[in-house]
Amino acid sequence: MAPLLDDARREGRTVVALSEYGITRVDRPVDINRALRRAGLLEVHTQDGMEYLDPMASRAFAVADHQLAHIYVRRPEDLEATREALRDLQGIEQLLDDEGKKAHGLDHPRSGELVAVADPDAWFTYYYWLDDARAPDFAQLVEIHRKPGYDPVELFLDPQDPYVRVKAATAVARKKLGMRYRMAVVPLDPSPIRGSHGRLPQSDEEGPLILCSTPHAFTGPVRATEVKSLLLQLAGLH
């Protein structure tokens, strides 16, 4: 990074560092799909002893995204059963219905019928299996398209596997040699996660950050809706 900043300084360029969100300390994973499954609302199909979410057969399932989860309910008559299944689930602060989604600007056509908001110290897993021995083949992979939700545990190596570093190194070597590889090194334990986001920050310290090499480019908080015009102004395009 230092050489890049040095080049920018020599050329008189303005450098802006902008984060999309801040990170809040968390220590409570919430298994929202497991709660729906135990209530008989989420269905799976089994292949080679592994369980895969069946969204078409499910009456309700959740797509987890850090501290938010969109719950898709197939039929209106299943809404109350879904609410009941999640009502006492520890870690959920709010369960937004149509009115709640409107109040928070989340009433998009692709939003879930319900949207769950986690407690400040909690976050949502995507896990839906009840036995790790029946986890799907992609659970220990970095696999953003097959998992029904974001999996921050992909940032870690499985501490329970004594050969995990050997597996990772072997997979990288096979990749460099142009060979097919499978890096199944992600743990199934969500406890290593210590930071998350998605809720509105409780303080400025937990919010996103903007830094600029131009002195006094801004003198106070910058609203998200103001960032575009600010960047255009700094680039001399506004």
C-alpha cells in the first residue's frame, strides 16, 4: 500500500479510504434456520448422507446476512407459524412484518416476508442441519453461491482438524499446477466470529469510516447519500 500512496502523493492525487460499514463486537451466533426446521417449516433433501436445503418444499426458510435475516414464507397462512417458531429464539431483537419493513426502508419486492434483526451482540448463521455429520458437502468450502446466506466462518481454518494446514497447502499447490482442487478447511463451529454488522450502528464509533488526504474536505459526519457527490467533487467532476 505504501508505494501506491507514495505514487499518488507524487502525482498530486487525492486518496480516499471509504468503508461500507463498521464492525460491531458479537459473541452469539443465532441458528435461525435450525429453529425453522425444528418447527417443521424448513425441509431438506438427503443425498449421499448429506442434507441440502429444499426451498421449494419448505414452508419457510431464512437467508442470513450477518445481523439481518430475510425469512421467505411460501404461503400467507404460514406467517403466524413462522412468527411463533422465532418468537422466543434468543438473539432476535426484532421480527419485521410489512409495516416494520416499510418503517426501516426494507420493503423491497425481493425482501423476505419477514426480516429478523439480531441483538447488538448476536448474528445469524445459515446452518440448517441438526447433525454436523449430515452437513452438506459445501459447508466446509468457501462457497458463496450454494450457501443460503453469508458464512463469515469461511475466514477461518478448522481448528479441530490437525491436518487442516496440510490440506490447505495441498489445495493451493494443486491450484498453482492447474489441477482440480477442493479446499474443505472451513470449520462448522461459528464461535470464532467476534465481529459483525447489519444493524444500524449504536454509535458513530461502530459506523463506517471515510478518510481523505485532502485537509478539510469535510468537517463532520458524511451521510451515505452524500458520498457520491463528495467523491465527484474531490475528483473535479462535480
